[in-house]
Amino acid sequence: MAPNYRQAKTVAWEMIKEVIPEQVIQTVNEAELSIRTLNGVLIALKGADSQDSLRGAKLKFVSLDEYGLMRATVWDEVIRPSMADVPNSRAIFIGNTFRIQSFQGFFDKGEDQRS
């Protein structure tokens, strides 16, 4: 997931198509920026700018690129609840120090849980 759909397409779509071996791909949907593999896994690029369109999915793994540029509600109200019922779900947050406070909250929560 990128801050917006256009950025997701520009930054990652061609690379994802290159790294997934052709022999494991069932379908590629260029319009939806998604790939379904033969074992049923759906890999899709999304933009955080349209957070209501993200609701309702059951998410196993999410990569939030440039998280500091996203609204906090994307994680708290949409992504996290979509992962809550999925065993062993994971998220990775990627970004830079442009908006360090976005990551500070996660760090603080982790420190609180260690105590």
C-alpha cells in the first residue's frame, strides 16, 4: 500500500510482475493492479487515499510504504481491524524521517508492551 493509488502503480507494479515467477501466476489484472497465484493468494496494490475501498478484506500481510504520508486512520480504523481475525497476520511499515512522529507512536507502544 502506498499513500495513493498512482504512487503504488508507479513504484511497485512493474517490479511485482517481474519478481513473481510466471509459472505460479493464475491471473494478472492490470486494471485492478492485482495478481492471483495458483494457490489462491491475491497480491494487490492499493492506495491509502481511498481508505473506504479497503474495508472488509481479510488481510494476511500488508506493506505500508511511506507510512508517514498516510492518515493515521488508515491503520487504526481500516487495516488493523482487517487483520485482526487472520491468524499470524503481519504488517511492515516503511518510510523515512519526514514524519518521524508517525513511527514514534508504534515505538512507544512496543516499549510499553516490553515493560
